[in-house]
Amino acid sequence: MQIRNIQYLRGIAAIAVVLVHIHLLEGKTLVQGAVTPSFFNLGAAGVDLFFVISGFIMVFIQPLRIDSLASYARFLAHRITRIYPPFWCIMLLLLPLWLTHPEMFNNFYHYCPVKSR
């Protein structure tokens, strides 16, 4: 079963996230500030939308019903064994670089202070 419309919306959300990161990176690294339009900041909402849609798709395409504790445990075990091994491989590869050159990793919080009202 295909759910193309939702997949398209997830793609739009992912593009919005990329645009907001470009805008933040420009503001952080360029002397004159960001040159991209300020509406790129709206892409931050794409993060929430992307994760909501991804969660829906993940459960929707699940071949087995999740109607008991055992089936729920199987579902979680499958997701964990699929996501965490690549995550930890990448993290362990990046750890020495982060320990020796932490400035190479982006921290957008320096650029985006919380504005008081």
C-alpha cells in the first residue's frame, strides 16, 4: 500500500528543515548575517511535521497488528535494532573528532538567543 501524498508532505517538511539550517548557518558564519530570506526560519516547524508523519508511516506500514504487549515489544525491538546500530557506529566514529576539535560541530544556540518579551 502506498501513501504518496503523505510521503510528499514528509519530503516538503525535510526540505523546510534543510532551509532553516542553511539560514542559521549563514547567520552564524557570514559577517553580514544571513542572506537567505527570513521566512526560511519557518522551516523549524518542518522538524515536528517530519517526525509526526514518520511516526504515522512507521506504524501504518507495520505488517503485524500491535494489539498486545508482546506485539508491541516486537515492534519496539525491531525499531531499536534497526536504528541504534548505525547511530552508535557513526557516533563512535565522530567521538574522537568531537573530543579534539569541538569547534567543527555546529551549535546554533550561539546564533539564536531566546528573545524576552
